Amino acid sequence: MNTETVREELTTDQLHQLVVSSLEDFKASDILVIDVSGKSPLTECMIIASGNSTRHVKSMADNLLVKAKASGNPPLGVEGAREGEWVLVDLNDVIVHLMLPQTRAFYNLEKLWEASADHRSGISSSA
């Protein structure tokens, strides 16, 4: 008899909540959730958040990785973790962009995806 526990992947909504909760725990600022279903074949949702230093961005990413792995949803990939200016965490149905405010302003992903008020999660916190 197999006593190994099989963990099912979280739904997109559950994964989205896990990401937001993880970012809130580490005092991310300006958390923005963008629904890109139907706009991108790569993912259903993008979450963008800012950190106030490279160390802060790295620690937010590290915390998210620990929580995602613990939930049975390890990332498909992580980019930029060494530098910490912009860390991308690919969780398949949810892609997370953690950025310094100046990097976020320069690349302006919100405008790229034409994020409108109805796509916003209503979550905004100051660190």
C-alpha cells in the first residue's frame, strides 16, 4: 500500500491568494493583480508588486518560493533573484513581478497590459 501523500496543485484563485498573502506578509507595496486570461497564452494572471530595496525584493521572492513549494506548487522558473532589481517568479497560472519602484516605473508593465481599474485587486499597502 502506498502511504505517500499526493498533493494537488492549487487552483488559479488559490494560487493568486497565496501570492498576495505572501507579499502582504513581507510588506510589499502597490500590489496589483492583472487578469491576462485571453490576452496571454502563457498565464492567467500577473501580479506586480514593489519592494523598497534589492534586499526587500529578494526577501519577498524567497518567502514566495518557500510558500509556493510548501503548497505543492514549485515555480517553473525564477529570474533576476541575484540582482534583486526585478525578480520574476513563474508559477504557471500566475506570474509574479517583484520590482524596485524605479524599475517598475521604467518598464510600466501595467500600461503594457492595459490594466484598468476593474483588474485591480484593491490591495495596496505602504511599506
